[in-house]
Amino acid sequence: MYRPWLHRLAVLTAVTTFILICMGGLVTSTDSGLAVPDWPTTFGYNMFLYPLSKTVSGFLFSIDPNLQADLESLTLSGRLREALEKNEISVSENVIISIQEQGSRWGLADRANERTYTLIKSGERLDVYVHGVLYEHSHRLIGSIVGLLTIALMVSIWVKDARTWMKWLGVIALVAVIVQGVMGGLRVTNLSRILAIIHACFAQAFFSLIASLALFTSRGWLQTSGQTETTDTGRLRRLALITLGLIYLQFIFGAILRHTGERLDAHLLFAGLVTIHIFLLLRRTVKNHLENQAFVRPALLLSGLLVVQLTLGFGAYLAEFTAFGRGISPVTGVTITTSHVAIGALMLIISVILTLNVFQFASRSKLVTSRGLVSDEVSA
């Protein structure tokens, strides 16, 4: 039975998850993943009680203004390091200090801990700011909202949806969001790039699951009538599944590239394979299933998103891996790379929906065919 409110809850969870993925892309694009060094707290505060003013500005604390002389030397002195660590900030030995404004503003890049600080002289104070707190803290808060929505969705499915397999999918979704949250926290506390890559890939898998739940609770899925099977259904099903797998593999190599700067070759290879298979998928859909909008619309949308994604991918390549990127403003570069992640996530979801629609069509067609055969035998 179709329940509009349950479907709306699933769609809301999927939309919020997409916003979370976009924010995660922004965090990575701005190197803000470790701006907040502790978890599940935020600089010692309860995550939900951290002052908004500090979130927006990135202000941490003030240190002895006499340490300005240490900054001017452009080396991390023992006094400066002690002052920073006194406020529970871990500072590695691999630190580069730069002068941003003579006598008033300095940058401190901690490569080992993946954090960037700005120290600003303000009157008789020397204030310490860290980059990216707004992005990282917002990412955590949105993640908490997704967790609460997933709990509500799982409980609603168990109470109102009679399908046993749907109940267990709701449980899997809840377990997945918990694992994803813990994984994100461990990435911060353990300073692990491997966990960052797994966290990014698992986010896309979770998004696919939530989008699937939204599809399974929709009117179209629940009330689709059986249709006549065509000889092409099996081929389309295999092609849709292969395309989905290639898109996800592309995400894996994309995550590796974003977090390590390596495997550009694999990322480009799978970009080519995805392009070829989306073209084949569109051609087969339009040629043999033009009357079925559940196939044609996702295929057309997937093809349109591919064009946008290839354009963004080329822009990201120029910004990150060529000398041309030096002339691109930081805001433009971040916009391109974050949009590249967002469009990729949409492509994955459209591919999931198309694949599920094809499988549903095939299963319903077989059911209708088998019933027809039984009816013919009884009549005979």
C-alpha cells in the first residue's frame, strides 16, 4: 500500500543525504577535514553547543603577543609550539610559517596534521584562527540530522510497511549511518587518509540505499502494472548493472585521487568506460524501450548529467594538475571540484533507479508471463 508520508520521509532523508555529500565534497575541496581536531566533541564543546561565532570565524584562542618575534623568524620555536599545545592543539614538527601581512598576519601550515592556521595581531592580542571550522562543523551537524532521519525512517518502515525485506533494508540503513558516522570520527582522531577514502566511498553507497528506499516507497514502484516482456530486457538489465558498477568504481578512484593525488590514470580510464556504457545504455533504451518512460527518462537524465560531469572533470583537471590552475581563483577551483562530486552522486543515484526499474520490469514481466501460461493450461 502506498503511504505518501512514508515516501516523503524517505525522499527528505535522501535529499538531506545529498546535501551532506555536497558538504563533504566542500570539506575535502577546502582541506577542512581536520579543522576540528576532536570527536565527537568540537574543541571540547558538545557538538550541538559549539558557539556559532567561533564556527563562522574559526577563532580558537589568543596567545602571548610577545610570540610575534618567534613568528617573524619563520620557524616553529619551542615557546610558540608550547603556547599552541597548551590550548589542546597538537602541532607537529612539520610546520611551515609564512608572512601574509608584514607585522600583523601570519600563516601556519601543519602538513602532518592537515590543518592550516592564521595568526592575527589585534591590539595587544595575538589571535589564533583555524581554517575550515564552518565547513567541517556544518558537515557534522548535517550528518547528525541524516542519522535522526534514518532512525525515523527505519521505525516508520517497521511500523507501517508490511514487506519484510523493506524492514531489513531499514535496519541496514540505520547500521550503515552509524558505521559512517563512527568512520568519519575515527578519520579525525586517527588522521587516516585510508579512512577518509573509505568514508567517501561508503557515503555514496549509503546514499544509494536511501534513494532506493525512496523508490521502493513511491507510488510508481508499488502500483506499476505488469507489462509485456521483450527479448531485450535481459540485455538491458546486464548493461544497466555494468554501468552502475563502473560508476561506483569511478567513485572509488575519484576518492583516491582527491585524498592522495594518485591514480589519475585509473580515474580517467573509468571515466571513459562510464561514458561508453552510458551511451550504449541510452541507445538501447531509446531503440527498444521508447514507450517505457521509467527507462527513457533516467537514461536521458544520466546522459545529460554525463556531459556536465565531463565538463567539470576537465575543469577540475586543469585546476588541480596543470599550470593553468594557478590562474584560477580558489573559490572557482573549490566550486568546480565540489560540483564534480555532487553531479557524480546524482549520476550514481539515477543509475541505481534505472537499474532497479529494469529489474522490476523484468520480474513483473516474468510473473505476468507465468500467470498467462497457467491460465492457458487451465483453459485447455
